[in-house]
Amino acid sequence: MQRLLNTSLLIFGGCFAASHAQALQGQQVEFFSEVSSFSYSDVATIKQTADSLKGPAIRSGEFAVTANYASFGNKIHFANQDNYLGVKIFQRVDYYLEFTPDTAHLIYADQNDIELSGEKDYQVDMFSNSISASGIAAIYGGRPLDQVKLELTLSFMEVDYMNYGRLWGNLNSLSNDAEGKLNLDYHYSDDVFFDREESGEKAKGWSVDVNASWTISPSFDISLASRDLMSEIRWDQQDRTVAQANSDRLVNTEGQLKVRPALSWIESETDIVQKLPRQIDFRQNYHLNQNNTVGLQQYVYDSRVFFRSYYERSFNRYGRVKTYYDWSVDAFGLAYHSKLFYFDIASDSKDFEKAYTFSLSMGLNIKV
């Protein structure tokens, strides 16, 4: 990690020095920083989800995610301002869970000591894809056509935490005489099932982000912003556990045959390629006039789509204010953009402890 950071600072410092040299020749330099956080859970509030569903009754759902990202960098805009090169250093933490409603109900019952009747066959299926990473990214921006702007970002990262795998099967209760069969196959940095000693393995990875906008007419344009459109993290000899629990074993208890769960697992280290969930933000803007815009937005996280509509008012040199509503999760949002600073916040509740979704992003841009 220290080696990566030193390399990042060297490259960033080189860009910094080069940018000032180029600026003397009529080119413009932009320094920027950004912080963003997005959290959402189908089944419970963000706080309760983070607390392993301990608390009040949950809703039926299949999805929970937290994506946090922070970066700092600079760009060199060439003489025509349409083309630029840049570099940034970043840190990110992403947690992604996809599951069946039955899986969430079993976890909730277990964490809150709730007995299950044993009359229902719960279908268990849960997939996890999580990382913590830091790295450096190279940026290129240009205008391939008069009406089209394009930005490409290639990120190189060192990943120091991961959880990637699946739990599946069926179960009728959480008691010692439960009937059913569960299978587990996952790679991890921290073993949450069997408390295996951490190996401290790290991995190198890359991802590609593509941003584009197209001005179709003076009153209508569309834009697309993506993160991890393509990605790959290669783990060498990462910890892996394959396990199976079933109730097929018969035991003799005081002269009676009873079914008791049997548990077996294999611990190993194997190579694996981890791919990150895609994030895509697609917008359609209709400009009513010079100062007023309405639009639609579709934010896609892996297979989940969030539909939003918004209104934006421009106050010329004072910036722009936008209000929006997320129809998928009943959340309201408010944003402010100026040449120097932007701020964006959205939630489905004024009380954070009651929120099922919350997003916050802010950034600073300085051109010299």
C-alpha cells in the first residue's frame, strides 16, 4: 500500500509541476476533490441493516448496498478547453448484498431470537461482493464530435479487503433439529462464518469508467456516467471456504432415531478473479428556457434501477439549484452546483435512523 501511495504522489506531483509549466503557455489547470456516499436497503433502515437486522420487523426485499468514494486530483485543459488529461488518487469502500426475502427473514429471526414454526421451507440464497481499496486513476476528456463530449477514466487499485461468494439452500427453522440443506462457497479477507485466522492478502485490480454527453438539440441533451463499467481484481491464493450443512444424518437418541444437522467444510487458498457491480447514471434533460430544466434519470446499480425526475433552476453566475424525487424508493433530493463547489443530498426520511436510503456527494473545483 505504501509503495502504491508513493507512486501515486510521484505521478500526481509530476502532473502538478507539468500543469504549471503548461499553464504558462495558455493552458488551464483544474484541481478537484470529490466525496460521495450512497446507501440503500430493501428490508430495513440503513442503521438496522448495518446492525445485522437487530430491531423492529423488517420488510420483504432482496437488495442492500453501500458505496463510498473519495478522490483528489487535477486536470490539464488544453488550449481549446475541449481536451484534457488528468490524474487522481482515490479510496473506496463498497458493500453489496443480494438475497431472497426468506434469507433476510432467517437472519432477522436469528439476530432477534425469534422462534420459527418449522412449517415453512425457507429458500436461502445470498450473494456478497464487497471490497475496500485505494489507488490512482488516469483521466482523458475530449470532444470527438461537435455535439458529443467524452471522458474515460482508467483506475488502478490495491484491494485490502474482500468478501465474494454465495450461500444457498433451504431450511425450515434455526433450531438444533432443523431440516434442510445449506451450501456455502466464498472467498474472504475476514471469515464471518468460522473465524478463520486472517491471511492479510491483498490484490491488484483495475476498472474503467466512461462518461459521455450528447447535445441533440439546443433544448434537449442526454448524458451517461458510469463507474466500474469494466473491472477485474485478481486474487492470488485468497482464503476460501466451501461448506455444507444438512439434516440427512440419523442418530440414535435413547432408542429413537432422530435427524440431526451435519456440518462439514473445507478451508483452502485459491486464485479468483473478482468483478465489481456496474453503476450507470443515465439522464435526459429538456431545457424549457435558458434558466429552467426538467429531466429524467435512471440510476442503475448492478441489476437494480432507481427512477428519478428533477427540476433545475439556473441563477447564472450564482450557480444552479436542483430538486428531485426518486420514485423507486420515495426519496427527495436537493442539489446545488456552482463553478467552484457542488453539494447533493437525498433521503427518504428526515430522520437518518429511519432512512432506508441516503446519498450524499460534494466536491470542489478550482481552475487556475
